[in-house]
Amino acid sequence: EFKIFKEKSEMTEISLKEQFEVAQSKLEDSQVEERTELFQRLDEANESIVQCREQLKDVQDVLGKREVYIEKMNDKVAQKDDTISTLTCLKESEVSNLKDLLMSLEKDLEGKIAENKRLSEER
């Protein structure tokens, strides 16, 4: 009886060891799978980060070019403002000169009218 019990006990122990080894193997396999999946996800995340950085660089390049373009446009607008100011000053000067000329001509005309009137009266 003891011998049978001992054999059963040994068989149970062997069975338990086998079950433990199988469970341990399954656990190791699942851990390897989880690690593999985790590394795959990390690789995908890193690839996404690289793509985002490249897109960000592209956007920064475009923004830099736009800033340069805006600066050039602002310079052109400033130059046109200067040109308009210069032309406005010239036109104001011309208007002033024309007014002076008009006043001078009116005085000359008034003088001629007065002279003609005096000559008429003398005849």
C-alpha cells in the first residue's frame, strides 16, 4: 500500500512538475509575444514621431518662406508709400505754383484791363 501511495505520489509530483513546466513555458511564450507586440508598437510610434517631425519641418520651411515673402511685400508697400508721398508733394508744389501763376496772370490781366481802360479814356 505504501508502495502504491508512493508511486501515485511520485506520479502526481511528476505530473505537477510537467504541468508547472508547461505553464511556465506558456507564460514565457506569452511574455515573448507581449514583448514582441510592445516593440512593434514602439517601432510604429517612433515611425509616427519621425513622420510628424518631418511634417513639422516642412511646415516650418513653408512658414519661413511666407515670412520672407511678407517682408518683401511690406518693403514694396513701403516703397510705394514713399513714391506716393513724393508724388503728392510734387503735385501740391505744382498746384501751389499754378495758383501763384494764376494770381500773377490775374494781376497782369487786371493791369492790362486798367491800362486799356485808361487808353480808351484818353482817346
